[in-house]
Amino acid sequence: MRKAWLLLLLLLSLSCAQYSGVIMKSCSGWRLNRLPLVKKFIREDSEFYNLEIIYEGGDPRLIFIDETGKEAETVNVSDLDQKGIKKVLEDHGFYPTH
Ligand SMILES: *[C@@H]1O[C@H](CO)[C@@H](O)[C@H](O)[C@H]1NC(C)=O
């Protein structure tokens, strides 16, 4: 019985775990130009989320960092528009800072 409670508490705390950071990794240049909606987010919105953007190639993606500094979750945002990318950030607990 006691064990079951401990397990429940553990599950609850895991499901409420907050990410401690988020970064975006993306392609740049002509490839990014072909994703105008993502580019618009980067240009107009990313600063409000203090989002660091690393242009290292690959599909534009948000990478959520857990409290140990590990890249815990990646979300491919190449198909999303500004609103969609903001929703992904906010669903993961990141809101505009100003
Ligand atoms: C990201 O999404 C795009 C569009 O749906 C897709 O073409 C691409 O393969 C995806 N990238 C990864 C790494 O899953």
C-alpha cells in the first residue's frame, strides 16, 4: 500500500516536471527561406521568448532541456506557423518575457 502511494507520487512529480530551458536549432540561408513561417517566427517572436537559435543545419526544431542539462525532447516545427510554434513553447511552460 505504502509502495503504491510512493509510486503515485513519483508519477505525479514526473508528469509535472518542467524543462529548465529551450533552444532552437535550424538550417539557415536558402533552406530557411523556403520556410517563411518559421523565419517569421524567428525574426518577430523568438526574442520575446529569449530563444537562442543555433544554425547548425537540419529541420528547424525546438529542443527542450531538462534540469540536468540534457536535451530531453525535440519538436520538429518546420510545418508550423508563428502561432503554432508559440503554442509548442507555451505548452512546454515557456511564455514571452516582455
Ligand atoms: C520535420 O517535418 C517535415 C515536414 O513534415 C518533414 O519533411 C521532416 O522530415 C521532419 N524532420 C524530421 C527530422 O523528422
